[in-house]
Amino acid sequence: MQATAHRNTPVAAAAARPFLSRSRPARAACAAAAAFASLAAALPAQAQTQAQTQAPDAAPKSPWRIYAGPAHIGFSTSAEVRAGGQRVPGADARADANHSLGFGATYDFHPGWSAEIALGLPPTTALKGTGTLAGAGTLGKVKYGPAVLSVRRHLWEDGPVRPYIGAGINYTLVLESRDGFVSNLDVKNGFGPVLQVGFEVPIDQRWSFFVDAKKIWLKATATGTLPALGGAPAHAKVRLDPLVVTAGVSYRF
């Protein structure tokens, strides 16, 4: 029996080798399948986590923004004044500077380009005589509502400071004319070209700080009568050419 067992041992080992050799690939295949199943289960959770993390950045930006801030309006004024149809030698006028609240909206219609509508609370300026009209004091007061439609070119859309330039047209609506040295004062509406320059400083994804300057070339016509000259008719062509500087914050929807 012992001799038989010794003779059968090599045979059994030989028979077992094919079984063992077949079991290693099977075990490797099972391990690979298990790893793949674990990876497949983990991928959706990982993708969901990444999507939640990236969702705020991946959200599309609205093209619309609104803005508001205090505005300073300074005038570069000159006038040609006529009384009774005759030009008054040396007569001139100036307009007092104003402060107001500027506000408006912009729309990004193309990468690097936007359109802007700029408005403001209507201020009131005083027209005062200078030159030979210096003794006349206040010629009258005008309450007006400015509006500017322009197109902006954004020079850099990334970075901590984002400058831009622009051009457009202004329309100034005269809401009220008040008499002074000139009675029956009537100042007409006016329009003219606009150039602008400014910059934005992003605060976060929605809020930005901005500074904007608009140079407006504006002429206006004024008529009235002069009681000091026996009610003689007066006519003036006034060049105002305001510079409007606004600083404030903007919000992107």
C-alpha cells in the first residue's frame, strides 16, 4: 500500500497542476471584475461631487447688469448772446456744476462688447452771466434730464482691473426753465456725441466697483426777454460740453 501511494503521488500532482494553472487566470479575472464594479459604482458619486463643486463656476453669466452711484457734472460753457437782434459784445455765460445720482444698465451683446443706457436723477443748474453780463447775476435756472446711449469696447475682460472705452450719443431733455435776469426763459432740448472711458474692479461673481467718465459735446438754444432793456428779446446759443464722472457699484444678474 505504501509503495502504491508513492507511485500515485506524482500522478496526483500532475493532475492537479492543470487545475491550479486554470484557477490563477480565473482568480485574476474575478479580481478585475470586482475592481471594475467598484470603480463603476464610485464614478457616479465622484461625478456628482465634482458637478456640485463646479456648478457655481459652470453657471452661465447673464449678459445684463445694472449700476448706480454718485455723479459729478462739470460744464465747459461758452455763449453767444444777442439782445434786440444785436450781438452783445463780451457777453458770456457759465453753468454751475451739479451733483446727481447716476444709474443705468449694460448688455453684453458680443464677447468684449456691450451696450449701455445711462440715466440720472434730473439736476438743476444755474446759468450766470460773465464778461459784460457779469453784473446780471443769475440769468436763469434749468432742470434737465440727461440720457446717454453708448457702445463699450472692453479692453481686458480678465484680471483685477478691467478698463473699457466707448462712444455714443446724448439726448438732454429740459424739464423746466426758471426766470432770472432773463424773463420768459425757454431752453430747448439738445443732443450731441459722447466719448467715454472707465474701468471695473470685480468684487465677486456678481458685484463690481466702477469709475466712468463721459465727455459730452452739447449745444442748447435759449430765448427770453430782458426787462432791464425794456423787454427786448434775448437769444443765446450756449455750448455746455459737460464732463460726467460717476463712481459706484454694478450688479450682474
